[in-house]
Amino acid sequence: MRRFLTTLTYCLFLFITHVQAQVKEPGQRWNQIIEAPFYSENLKILSQEGTGFYLIKGKKNSLTLPSEMMVMREVGGGYFIVQVKVASLAQLSSQVEKAWQVNDKWKLSPNIFSEAPAEEQVYSIKSMNPSRTLSQLAGVPTLELIQQKGELIRLRCTKEVLLKEVISLPEVIFAGKEDLVPQTESRVYDLNLNPNTINRIHHEFPELNGKGMTLSLQEPLFDREDMDLKGRHVPSHLQASYTDPHATEMATIAAGAGNSYITGRGVAWAAKITSSDYADVLPDLDNDYRTLDAWVQNHSYGTTIENFYGTLAEAFDRSAHHNPALLHIISAGNEGLAAGSGIYEGIKGFANLTGNYKMAKNILTIGSVDTVGRPVYFSSAGPAYDGRVKPELSAYSTAGSSNATALVSGLAILLQQAFKEQEGSLPASALLKALLINSAEDAGPEGLDFFTGYGNVNGYRALQNLKNRRYFSGRIQQSEYLEIPIAVPANVQNLKITLVWNDPAAMPNSATALVNDLDMKLLYEQSESWLPWVLDPSPDSERLQQQARRGEDHINNIEQITVEEPAAGTYSISLRGFHIPNGPQEFFVAYQWEELKQFEWTFPTGSDNMPYNGETTGYFRWESTMEEEFGRLEWSSDGGKNWEVLEEAVSLDKGVYRWEAPSLNSTARARMHIGSEVYPTDLFTLSTPVQTGIGFNCGDSILVHWNKKENVQEYEIFVMGEERMVSLGRTTDTLFVLEKNGLPSTHLSVQPIMEGGAKAIRSLAFDYQLQDNRCYLVSFYSEYATEKGIFLYLGLGTTYQVKSILFERQKEGEWVEIHHNEQPLSSQIRLLDEKPNQGHNVYRATVSLTNGAEIVTLAEHNYYLTEIPFLVFPNPITTSEELKIFTKSFQKPVSFKLYNKTAQLVVEEEIDSERNFISMQGMQKGFYFYTLTSGDQYYRGKLLVK
């Protein structure tokens, strides 16, 4: 019995929390769940009628049950919890070694055992008859119904009530504590499509943009008026009532139109976008996806680290299984430095995915890597609770896995569009997974790993495999064998084959999530064979980091085989239905190889700018299967007349070269010398964005201007239309006057057109209404200059059509000219008034235009003291103003005293500068007297407070 319990404890870690590997009496906690043996060794039935739950030990790892019996949970190691009629239990004698009756605690998720018993919490309940369960619980006064969605029920109660009133109901088969409060996992917006070769898709297949497809975001509502998302929102009853910047960022990465700037152009930039409130972490109802025609759903959020298979994980697996075309793409999380839980408790850096739903198997979980494919240290790592590979894929984002997930969601939309155009229907989500996983590039540690999964997404290669139909599908039954031949040509390397299937959802708290187990093997001419790569999921930090080995895989619904140097010939992909209790099982296989002696540039293409966003350092990127290790990288900006060497010996295996491009406006080309061959890039652009401004913003028109760029032939001006930026025309000048009445929006942008017609990077779009300007006038202010006078500063948006500028000073109520400037050449004018009035001065400027219009500034006030010793103003003054005291010839410090009409001192200040300010708040209205004293100098005056 002790041997049985020792074996069982390891398999039943779902029931056990905070159990260390060195526990000497593992049977103790299991005794909390299992009562005394109910059956004898030979299964002789005791006096019991009806249907009950039993723990049974099978004679093999699978059971074939009659229809009236149900496996409630596969515990692992050949142990199962079943619901069965006692009278029928004898039918299992050929399959069962032992059986025990269990109490209701088998229904609990593992994190409940260590939970404090008094505090009320929300628990997730699964019931086979939810209406009956709710009816039975209706009379419990200390229990609150939070939500019901299908078989799932959310209840608020204490642990005591849960144990006493809820899990005792026979219809209840799971009660768990699952975090339902989502948190966004990246707030920093970064967008670069080049590391995942999406730029190449945009260049070679510009019509592949997501048009006609719909992406669903499970988040708060995105900003529907954002200029990169405007006009493409699909309304839904599922959407939240409030917007959130994170949702807007995710929508932009996945499907931004690029109206704002190049970094606002997402992957599927013409796709429709709908929103589903993530206040309910569960997937939407099946009919919602059909109604919205949305078959990719992005989930860029997390909850807490929960390493068990709960109702959330089951719900996502069931959602994918019920909707074969639906792909849930979910962020791994940003807790990469945290320790895991479950059997991985205390192991830092592993098993720290943020959310129970991320334990699902039919989803695609995404981690993040940097621009050269290195894992981002804070991106959450696997394995899943049962040792499965997580995350399955990674993609670029140094901000976190949320952004990487949005990028992959946009790519999935493009692949769906391409498949639909090619085949006339949507692809199965398992096929999309197979294509994405099989085409990924190795990242992080060599081979399969728990940090980046099967690698870094290569969007272009996935699309090529789809278009070349390098995939097949089929169905397989229990114990069936299938062999599918593939012909591998000569002179290829890195043969890769990936098997994926959407597995039926497991029961909550299952020891392993896998239900239908398929096995794959690769055969070659009956002489060689290869098994899939598998990782060691043991709860040990060193073993979790070990390199993958070949072996049979009985926990993942993804299997991959690679052969580095395959011989030419016919191979057989052998599939076996190892354990398929719910069959037949549909499967998908994707395959690829790389031709030898090939070199291809992936960045820049003919549509790209260097650097990609016109601002930061960029990378040349390529893919190479050349025999040579090194190449010579050169570049030219004069059409190839002259070439400059960037690096004599670039490592071809690295696939990237970091280049700080010169600040030019030019077309350019690079080339790689490998042996006697030369491989040039497309003609790309070198440019930085122009800096725009508003010259004037008058009643009926505006003037836009920008800095002049070298080698630019003309400039094109754009305005935001209903969904896209549209051209307003071109000019060879550096300014453009627009009539407001003809503009569809207030957002404008400018793009330089270089000689030969190449387009430089477009400027950042701006809203002219938000610019700091008036009609021509930008600023007008003055500055006191000791012993010199008063400087006047006038700033104009432009000198375009400015005839003259008149500066005036007020004297005895009249305006007197002090300077007249005909046809000013500069928009920034400084003028010194050498003879200002003693004391208070008032100035204005008048701008006269060639059309006869005049624009007058607001009055500007300043004070000047050289002949009189001081000023105290304003006088009269209100209690909301400050009293200003300017002194000139006084010796410092100066004592200021203010008395009321009864000679009571109400203010006393020591003044040690020429300009001082005293608040009048709280002063009573009326007459006051003040004195200014400094040494033998003394002045007295009156002050009226209104």
C-alpha cells in the first residue's frame, strides 16, 4: 500500500500544493482525499447501490469504458477517477486492479488546500447540471452567485461553505480557485515587422493585407477614432464600455493602417477589428465567433501563475475544439524571473505563465525575443503544469509578450486570408499552428526549449509553405497506423516536419491535459528512422535546461522531427493512433526543407527604408545556406558607381548585420560577396522624416511648411480620409497652402519624393488644430534689459505673403510707432526699444499681408525703471491679483510695510531683488497706506484694494 501511495503522490500533484520533492511520507496528503478502501483486492462488491465516484488503478494506461461510465479525471500513472454504477463496476474487472471510494475533495483544485478557510472568495464551479446545482444552492444564505456561463458557475462564499454545501452535490465535478482578474502585460508600444519577415510579405504580396478578415481582441475597447484604426471597427455586444490605451496599442500592432507614421502600420493593416471585454476571461460563445466571422482572437493579458488544468484551460480547449477554424493566440506573460507553482514550485525562471487558461493545449502561446532573436529575460517560460512545451512560439518585442502576441495574431489573419483565397475556405487552426511552428527559426537555446518553444516566427516562410501546399491532413483511429510518403530532393538541408492536432478538452484537474495521443516517426527506406524531439519536464532547474532529445511524446499535441542533412529520396511519415478514446482524430502535418547554396535578403526590400523607422539603428537581414562561413558586405548610394565596404568578413550564420545608416536622403543598395558570387539587395531608401510646422492657421486656410531635404525632387501632402491617408497634391516648394473647407480631416502629413520617384519615409502625421499657433502669430512677448531698454520678440508661423510689420508703444492713450519692418526675411524678430516709458509700458505689433489683411497682437506689458526709484502696482488692485513692487535705485534690502486705515500693520516684507510679488488674497477691501524704507531712503503711498 505504501508503494502504491508513493507512486500515486507524484502523479497526483494536482491535488497537492507546496509539497517538496524530499517529503518522506507522501501518502499523508492523499489520505485527506481517499477514504479507507471500499473494495477488496478482487473487487468483490460490498453493499452499495446507485452511482458514485471511485479511484481505480487500471491494468494499463488507458481504459475502455461502457457508455454508462465516465472518466472524470485521468490522475496519471494508470490511475483514474470514474463515475460509475456500483452494479456495473464488476464489468471493469478485466481492466482494473484496485478501486477505492473517494470523498468529495477530489473535485478541488490544488491551490485550495493551503487556502485560509475564513475569507470569502470567488470560486469556479463546473457542474454537469448547472440549473439543478443553482436550484439546490439557492437556499444557502452565505453564498452569492456571480456568473453562469454554460457548465461553468462563479460563486462567492467561504471555503467552509464550499466544502460543506457545494462540492457535496453529485453534479459538481470541479471546484477551483482561478484568478479571473486580467492585467495587461505590456504598456510600451514598440513595432518592428522586420525581425519576423512580415515586411517581405508586405513587399511581395501587397494585396495580402487582411482585407475581408476580422480580428477579435479580448481586451477593453480600443480607440475607434485612432487614425490607424478608424473606419474598421466591427461593433459587438461583447465589447467593453470603456477604452484603454493597451487595447489600442495591440490593435495597432496587429492591424494598424500606418496613417500616423510607419510605426503605426501593423501586420494585417486592412483587416476589420472587433472587441470582446476581458472582464470575463472565458472565451466567447461559439455563436459569437460565427456571428462576427472572427476566427483569430488575441489575448494579450495575464492573471497569476496557476499551474493546473482548471475550468479556464478546459474552456479554451473546448472553444478551439468546437470551432476548428478558431485560433486563440495568448501571451505567455512577463513573469520570466518568477518561480513556478505546482510541482515546479520554487524553481525560478520556469513554469511561470500568467494564467490558468494558458495551460490549454489547443491555443498558441507566444513569448518574446529581441530584434536578433534572443529571449527577452522577463518573458514567461514553460513548461505547462504537466510538462508540455510552452510557449509554443516567440516573436519580436522588447516590451513584452503582449506585443509579440499581437504581431502573431496579425500574421495569422494574413495566413487565413491567403488560405481562403487559395482554397476557398478558412484553414483549420491546427493547420495554422503547424505552418507557424514548422516555419519558425530556432531561437534561444539550441533546438526546442521552454523559453522560445519551437522558435521565432518567420512569417514569410510560413506563407511560402502555405502557398506551396507543404502540408497534408487526415484522420486516425485508435491503434491505426498511417504512412504518408514525401519526396525529398537532392541538395537540401534541415528537413523539418511538424504534427499538430486539436485535442478534445480534458476534465479539470487532470494530471495530463492530453486526451487523444498520436505518435509520429519518420522512416527512410526502411533503414533509418527518427523520433520527435522531447524535453525533460522533470521539476529540476538543470534538467529543464537540458537540450532536447529524440523520444516518444505522450504529453504534447504537437510533435516535431528534424533531419539536418537528409539524403535524397522518399521518406515516410508514420503516424500511430497510440491512445484515441475520442476518435477519430483529425491531424495536420506541415513540412519543409532548405535548398543548399542559397542566399536571400529579407531586409531591406524595395519597399523599405533604412533605418526602418527613419530614426534608430537598423539591421541588414538575410537567410543563407551557403557553404562559405563569411561574406563581404558593401553598400552604394550613387547607383552602384562607387561601393563602400561595411565589413570584410560578415558571419553568414548570424543572419543580421547592425548598421548605423548615414543621414542621407537617397536611394541605396547593398550587396554581399560570397566566393565569386554577388547578391544585391533591392533598391531601398535612406531617409529621415521631415519636420513639419504650421505657418498660419487662419479662418479659411492653413499653411504647412517643412524643412528642405537634399536630393528631394518634390513633396507630397496627405490628409486623413475615412480609413487611409489620401494625397492632396505635390509641390517643389517647402510649404503648401490648404483651404480648410475642402479637407476631410485635420490630420496632415508630408512625404518627400526623391529623384527617380523613390518615396522617402513619410512624416509623422499631425493635427493642425493642436499646433501652437494663431493666424500667422505664434508668439509676442517682451523682456526687461537692465540699463538697455525693453526687448520685443515676435514669432511668426511663416513670412509667406507678409508685407510688413509695425511695432508700437502706447503713450498717453495713443499708439506711437517705434519700428517698421518691410518684407521681413525671418519669422523670428527681435527688436530693442531703447527709450521706453519710465514705469509701465504697453506694446503691440501689427502684421500686414499682401492681400491687405492686418493681424494685430494682444497688448504686451512691461516695466522699466531708470529715473524713478520704485513702482507699486496695479493700483487699484483686486484680492485675486498679486501686488508688484519694482525697485531700482534703492539700496538692498528694502523694507515694505502695508497699513490699514486704522494704522494697523497687515503686511511686512523684506525685499532683496528688483522685482517682487505679494499676494492680496484674504485682504479686506478699502484704502491702505504703504511705506518703502532702505537706509535713509523713505517713501510713502496709498493703495486701494477693490
